[in-house]
Amino acid sequence: MVNNKKIIIGNWKMNLNMQESSLYLHQLSKMVKTHRDVEVVIAPTTLTLQSLSLQVNLRQFKLASQNFYWRDQGSYTGEVSATQLRGIVQYGLVGHSERRHIFGETDKDILSKVAAAIRNHIRPILCIGETAWERSNGETYDIIHDQLIGGLANITSDELSQVVIAYEPVWAVGTGQNAVPTYVSAAVSAIRSQIEQLYGKVASQSIQVLYGGSVTADSAADYLNLPGVDGLLIGGASLNAYSFNEIIKKAHKDGSIMAEKD
Ligand code: PGA
């Protein structure tokens, strides 16, 4: 049995300006109790990362970038690299469904970003998941398979220990239509068996796998209690510090009953 630390990530997407972000972090820091079994990660807009990195207490929260470019430096107007984010963030979202489907990121981009994050000592959170159309065509497991292979090609076993996987069905992200726990459970098992095939049993048990997609304070515990689910990626419900803290509290409560993974 592997008792993975729970990770709760708040993805603010393109919301909150500098002042609002700073105020939010201040409010949240007053509410959240640090807990050795729970890592709370904030993913604000890139603009605010630098100033929040000076404000944040890293024992209480970690920071994540929502995106970055995979090259380290050069003539790439408008981009920010993982090298520039190094030391500012501890995590980086890679291949979020909004990046894949609105901005057309390919598996090749995502593969390069996973590698760039690791090269720059940032833990990549590789987001994978099927669209509604793929789901209705019975392709969920094919997509999980392809996106894992696509994102992790060239990643060694040692490097894999830095990677976090977030299972986020595209149809559940930002729609209010969260996946039922049994569905998530089956998808997470498929992810772990794919990791087992690629990297072996130990890696498949120790890799941290999160769920994301319209999770609220009311539904958070349903996922946190699932065997093999190590945390949550929260969008909309993380925009309010009070509701985000309610979700974090659920992870604290459930931290004592970490589930078995085999
Ligand atoms: P949501 O977003 O919770 O609003 O569905 C999830 C995410 O940011 O990935």
C-alpha cells in the first residue's frame, strides 16, 4: 500500500488581478491549517506568480503555473518558459483540456512541456481526459492510453517520480457536469495499469493521480475517498477562498483513511 500525499490544486484560470490574487492568498492563509499529508497548490494567472511567490509561505502552499512554453529561452514572443518560472513555481499544469482544445496543443507540445518542467525542477501535472464525443464513442480508455503514452514518451522511471497525473474528462471541466465516482474510479485504474505496463508496479502505485472536473465542496469527499485518487484539481470552486478551504478540509479529514491502491 502506498500512502500518497493528497494534492489539492486551485486553478484560477484567467481570473483575479494582482490585487485580488494577493487578497485571496492572504484570506486563504488565515484559514488553511498546514497538514503534512495534504499539499495545497495555487495556480494563478502567470502575471501574478512572481508577486505571489514573494507573499506565499511555502510550508503552507505551493505555486503552479497554468502553462509555459517548452523552450528555455529565445525568440518566442509572448511566451514564458519553464526556465523563467524555475524557483517561482513548484508545479506546472501541462496539457490542461483548455490548452489542448482551445489553443490546439498537441501531444508533441505536451511531451516537450513535461520534459521542460522536469529539466527545470518543476513538477509537471499532466492533464488527460476524453471529450464528450470520444466518451460516447467508447474511446475513453484509448484516449487515456494515447495521452499517457504521448505525454510521457522519453520520461525515465526516475523522472516519473516528479510527474503528477490529473484525470479530467473534458466534458466535466467547467460544465457543472461532474463525472460519477465509479466512472472516475475505472478511469484512474486504467491510468495506473497503463503506468504499470510502462514503468512497473511500484511506479503505478506511487504515482499521484488526481481528479478534476466541476468538483465542489459538496462532491469533493466522494472523489477523495476513492481508492487510487490522490487529490483534486479544482477550477470554479477554487475562485472563492471559503469554498476552496472547505474542499481542503475534506482532504485533511480523509487524510487519515488513505486508500489502498492494489
Ligand atoms: P472546474 O475546472 O473545476 O471549473 O471544472 C477544473 C480545472 O480547472 O481543470
